[in-house]
Amino acid sequence: MSSKETLVEKKTKVLIKLRGYKVLKREDQKNTISFKIKMKDNKKAIIWAVTTDGTVGVAYITQLKKAMDDAKVEKGIIVTIGKYTHTAKTRSKKFGIELIPKIFPSFNVFDHDFVSKHEILTPEERKMILEKYKVQPYQLPRIKASDPAIIAVGANPGDVVRVIRKSATAGKYVAYRYVV
């Protein structure tokens, strides 16, 4: 491995740190760096950092699915600085593979003063908040799944996210958003 870290490696390390994943194993492969990780819920996953700047096609999706089956893991993640083909996007959803967009930053977005802290609510917290405010999730203000902060914390459409903002008057202000 070279001493200079590539952009895709930086993005992958930021993603791992922000989501609280633990790296179990790292392997350098042709055109990819493979990370076997343990997620917060103790499930295992594979992250592939695709080091080429070309388009990620269905071949990468198929290869990652095979690697996931061999390692007996349910989730896969691909990080790249390139684009994804339409077929790769479609197939990845079917196989449980998350595609991190090329716009994902190579730095911790939450280190910036203007980016509030985002947390995904647990099912229990979600139920409690919805009952407290007597609302359905879709009645909450929305936030897109493509928002960099939402990608960083790993929220999916249908999740409810707690946004904690600093406030000059209140000290801190808590809001809830429905991911669409």
C-alpha cells in the first residue's frame, strides 16, 4: 500500500467513523479495497472502496454479492469517486448493497459549525415521539435520503431522524425529520 491515502480511502474511513463501524479486516484487491466491518447492531458487512475513477457497473455489484455470500453477511456498501450505472443501482437494491454517491464528502460533515447533529431514532424512541406529538411519520418535516448528513448516519427512507441544533436563545433545539 502506498503511503499516500487516496480520496476514496478517505471517504471510506469517514463513513466508517461516522456510522460507528468497527473494522475487522482490510484487504487490498485489484481496483478495490475491501473492509469487513462490524456494525453497531453487531451484524457484519463488507465495504468496497472502488479505487478506479470510472463507472461502477453491474459486474462490481455481482462480485460484491458473491463476496457477501462467501462471508455470510447481509449488507454490502460500495464507495467510489466515479458514477454508478442504472443497472448497478437497480441490482444493488435487490441484493442489499448500499451505494454511497460520489458527492459524499471526504471529511466529517458534522465538524462544520453549520451542520447539526443527526441521529436515527430507535423503534422505541420513534414510537414514543410519534405518540407524544400525536402525528404519523409522514406528517413530520421531511429530509431527503440524499442529504449528506443522512447518508453519513446511514438513515433510510422511512426512518425518523433527531436533529440537534445549537441555539443562541434555547441552548439547544431538537427537531425531528422524516427521511424520504
